[in-house]
Amino acid sequence: MTQRVAVLGTGKIGEALVSGLLRAGKQPDEVLVTARRPERAAMLRSTYGVDAVSNAEAAAKADTLILMVKPQDMAALLEELAPHVPAGRLVITGAAGITTGFIASRLAEGVPVVRVMTNTPVLVDEAMSAISAGAHATEEHLARTEEIFAPVGKTIRVPEAQQDAVTALSGSGPAYFYYLVEAMTDAGILLGLPRAAAHDLIVQAAIGAAVMLRDSGEHPVKLREAVTSPAGTTISAIRTMEDHGVRAAMIAALEAARDRSRELASGT
């Protein structure tokens, strides 16, 4: 049986999901989208051939609803959707800090809810999407969610209690790498390199290191040690980073991101 999917709040990540669904074999008439601005809805309709509808119409027509609005907008969206979502409708939430319980408590009794934390590399089909089942979600609901997110990257299942940690580590993770590249580019300029050359050197080093981590199966410590010669340049740099507390700062930063995810869940 054909399953119709609706993406509610089709921003950049929602649009990437729509694109992934269509590449994976969904027909345009099997995908619905909603957008706050009429010009955005028109663009999605013309670009992908999908139908742009109201939130209520999406809830009434689709078998799976993917809620991609900002956390602070979720309560208002659920109030709008509640009269139109029957108990058998799968609801997937992609908002940071919003629990399956928060969603389920505002919809009909028994609605299956799955929580997903993805990240911005969804835009280049390299996302990491962590999936957690709510109280009424079954294996079939989890499999359906994996099928939706697989075209735009990798998926992993985690207990929902770990989702705030996932948000801190993976959801926000790309920003940490961009921050590091920015700092290393500035350092390259300080050392005498043109900005473009420093950027290209760092980006390719990051890509190569990521591929080695992914494909070698080696622990990062072993890979790092392979670059770290006795009394060489790398160990001098690492000693300086340790002296400046880089490792401790990263741990503290991730704890702060996790705590903020919890605050979002509480409505703060």
C-alpha cells in the first residue's frame, strides 16, 4: 500500500528530506509539504512537483507526519494538528529537546511517535540521524522512519533517554568542526599562508581524516599516534592544546549543549 508522507515546516532540512524521499522512489503525489510563507510553498511545489497544503490538510491526508518546526513552535503546531490526527497516524518529530511524550500528550491516545535527531549534512546526503521510539511506536514504525532518513545519510537507534546527548554530540556536531576549521584557517594565515590555501589544506585534511576513521576501523588514538612522531611537530601541538585545556573545554561544551536540550524540553 502506498504511504503518503507530509513534511510540516519545510525549511532547509525538511526540503532535503523531501529531495531524499523523491530520490528513494517516492512519487511527488505521495509527498506533501507545508510552509509558513506562500512564496516558499510555491517554490517547493515548482521545484519538486509536490503538493503544498495547510497543516490540517497534511495531517488529514498523510500516513506519516514529519514535524520539522522549531522547538518553540511545536506546541502551537500540535494544537492545530490535534483534531486531525487519528490514533493510527505515525508522527515523527525532528525538533531538538522535544520528547515523544510531549507530542503524544497533545494528540489522540495511542498515536505512535518517533523522535529523530538529524544534522545539517542531511543537505549533502551525509547526515547522522538518531531514532528513538515513543511509547506506542512499534518495529514497523521505526523501520518506516529509517526508510525515510536513510536516503540522506546514516541512521542509528538509541533509547530516547540518550537523545539530549545525541543532540549535543551529533546534532550540533557539525558546528564544532566548522568552528575548528575557522580557528585553524586563522592560524594558517598567522603562519603566512593565504586564506584560500589554508582553507583548502584544512578541509582536505578533515575529509581524509574522517574517511580514515570511518573505513579503517581503528581507534582515533591509534590513528593520531601514527602521525605523532617522538619530539616532532604534532606532539608539540598536542601538548600545547592539552596545556590550554582543549579536551576539557570540549567536554564542558557538550555538557552545556546537552543541558540546553533539556531546557528546551522543559519549555525554557
